[in-house]
Amino acid sequence: MRKKLLSVVIANVIGLSGAASADEFTDFLRQANNGDNLSASNEGINLSGHFGSSIEYETKTTTNWGYGEIKEKIITNEIGNVFLNIQDLGLRANYSLKTMSREQKNYDTSGAKGYYENEDSLKHLILLDRPFALSGGWGTGLGYEAEYITSEVVSSSANHHEKNSLEQIIRPYLTYWNNNYNAGFYASAEYLDLSFDNGSWGTTDEGGYSLMFKPYKNYGNFQFELELFYQVKDDNETVHAGGVKKYEFTEKYIQPTIRYSIDNAGLVYLTTRFTKNETTDKGAGPDYFKDVVKTSIGYETDLGENWMVKAEYEYTYEKETTNDPREAGLSKKVDNHKFYAHALYRF
């Protein structure tokens, strides 16, 4: 299994996905360029971080190839999120525990109810990061991310069906920040591995890589970003009662973001992602093509010296087509609305 190989690598490295956000890594590089001490001291470890929780409420309506609609309601509660920054050593770690409940109801073209599905999940997310400041505004680092999900499904065709998944990512990254131009970039490469055990319904293994490049610039109270992303999963296999399916998945997107810092009144932001992905069957099966537009608008602000609160609304529209002659002229469309609220306490 690929995940066994990853476990060996992980034992020798430390890394993180969100660690190298523009603001966090910019602060790290500025400290290094100013000659601040970023190594362990004899006086002990300088530790900071935060803990918090969040809630997400999501509704999704899928127009299912002309055969009716699928309606879903998803509520995700983050029981706890703990982030630690060992500043003297440049080490960062994050752990998040979430519960998720999902209700799905299928309707045929006449509006009659059919298949239903209720799912309860427990999600564990671990993020680790080890950045390194280089000279001249350059920085690098290595990240590791793991998400482990266990779920139980009750449906019109199954009772207490159990499933689980483990996704792991190893991410080396490179950053640059220029104080004179108030600009920089973040670039990363990823090795991806996913193992999904869907019980008696089958198993899925996916593996591949992705590349990302994100330049950003501060101008007054504004920050502008442009994220470019490309992903290939070329080692994918699904085993189920109908046989074995091998396929390749590719995705690319462009995502501009505008942030505006209101003097003494928080931060507002707007981001839109334009995505195209393709699933290609390596056998005689059909291929699928999807266009996705995702827009988020949000606001975050500090309350006092230690608290930060954030609220966000996200809308996603998907349209999927296929070269399957049985679905000629048809498409699958998804309308997704998500509301998100988050609060954390810094220490």
C-alpha cells in the first residue's frame, strides 16, 4: 500500500499545508531578514498558538442527468482546533476534530421521494510544518497533512454501513517576499495519496501530484492574490461488485482573491475559483468533464487582544458532462450554498 511508504517518510519530516499562508510566512521571513533569533534558546521554548471551533451549514441540490434531483443538507461542527507555533524552532502543528451529519433525499422527475441516505462522520485533521528562512527574502519548507474520516451510513438499502478514508499529502514549498515592493509568491508541489474503504460497496485508491503557484501583492489596505493550480491523479483504482475501474483524474483552476483591511474594523475578502476537471476511464468506460465556479465572500475581525471571529458565505456551481452515449445531451448540475462561522482564542 502507498500509505505504508508515506508513513516511513513522515517519520523523518515535518510539514504543513496552511502553514505557508501569505501573512504567516511573510511574518516569518521578515523576522529572519531582520536578524531575529529563530533557533532554540537556552531559556526555553517560545510557544504561541490558538484554539477555537467552527460550524458549517451546507445545502446542495443536484440535477441528476435528467432523472430527478438529489437534495442534501450537511452540518459540520468543529469540536476543537488547536494550533501550536514553537517560534524558536520554527515548528508548527495543528489538530482539528470535526463531526459531520449529512441527510440525502432523492426525487424522481415527478417529485416523488425515492432513495434516502443519512450519514454521520468523525473527521481528524493533522497538519505539520517546518519552514526555513533563507537569505534575500527567500524561504522554503516541508509540509505534511493527513485527514482520517470514519462514517456510518443508514439508507433505504443499507443499515449501519461503515466506511473510512485516509488522505495524506507531502508538500515541499518555496516562498519569496520583497519588502521594497510589498510583494511575493508562494509555490508548492504535492504528493497525494488516498485510501477509501467503502465497506461492502467497494474500495478506492488514488495517487498523484499537484503543482501550485500563488503571487500576491499588498497595496495600501488591499492585498491581491492569484492562485494557479494543476493536479494529476494517474494511479487510481476502484474495486466494487461490478468489477475494477482504473481511471485518471486531472484538475486545473485559477483563483483570484482580493482582501481589504478596514482600519481598526477587520478584514473583508472576495475570492472566485474557476475550475475544470476531467475523469478519464482507462478501460472502455465513459469519460466525465466538469466545470466548477466557486465564489466566497467573508469577514474577519479581532475582538480584544486575543479573540478572532470569522464568517463566510460560499456558493458553488458545477456542471458535468460525459461522452457516454446513454447521457447524450444531458448534464449533471450542482448548486451548493455554504455558511461558515469560526472563532478562535490566541495565546
